[in-house]
Amino acid sequence: MSLDKEPREQTLPATSPAPAPAAPSTTVSYRRALVPLDGSPLAEAVIPPFVIKIARPLDVEVVLLQVVEPLPSPAVDTVPIIALDTTDQEHAEADHYLTSVAGDLIRQGVRVQTLVRVGAAAEQIVEAARASGADLIAMTTHGRSGLGRLFFGSVAEAVLHRSPVPMFLMRVTEVELSPPR
């Protein structure tokens, strides 16, 4: 008995190549962005690049926030009525300021809300992000380093370490803000 067999021609069914596995979706969709402002040109520098060029075209609702920081407790203990009136006045001024900024943005087609909170800036920014349902915080930073950051601290850095959502941080220097000569 012979173990040798003649090779037979075999036809395999035609198949198309297996489809490539779908790439994981990297599309991030933001619905609401918190934009902290303090009334300074530095803080407002985030408006053209982020609010106008990114948030508006993507129909991201913008929540403008200003935090009113109360006087330190020793001053409040010695003159409670004056401190309370100052905080109320600062709250009203912050509300007026944000309403003005919001009006300009609404005229440019941005969906805007305003919010004024009282307390420590970094803490209130983080809490406002949670409370408002923001899925992004957009703000500027001085970009200080070394002794400048040690002595003055950085609200942006404190928010970055505590933020429950991603952040759009834009470094702006005083030189960039000054008008050309």
C-alpha cells in the first residue's frame, strides 16, 4: 500500500479581506464651558481664541463666572456691616460686568449664561464647574514661574489640580496685552 497521494487541486471559497477594526472614537463633544473672568484684560484674553473661534462654531454654551472674594475674616470681625455691604456691592458690580460681556457675546451668536459666586477663587471655579454641569474650563494664566509663582500663587494652577473636567489654559503675558507703540 502506498502512502503517496497525488496532490489534488483545491478551490477555496472567495472571501473579502476582513474589515479593519474600527478605530476608537476620539471625538470629544463639549456642551458647556465655564469661563472665569475677573474683569481684567488678562482674563478676557481667552474670549477671542476660545469663545469666539472654538465655542461659538461648535455651539458650546458658555458660562461666564466671576468670583467675589470676601474680605479676610479679621476685617469682617471688626467691621461686619461695612464688609457685608462691600461684598453685596462687589456682587452687583460683578453681575453688571458679566451681563455686559454676555451681551457682546450673544450679539456674536454665542449661547451664554452668567454666574457670580462668593468665596476663594480656585475653590469657587471648581465648584461652579460641577454645579453648572460644565465639561470644560477655559481660562488664562499669567504663566509665572519661580519666585513669582511662589509669592503670588496661581489660581489657574490651583484649579488645574482640583478640576473635575478638562481645562483649556492659555498663557498670556502683560507684554502680549499691551498695545503696540
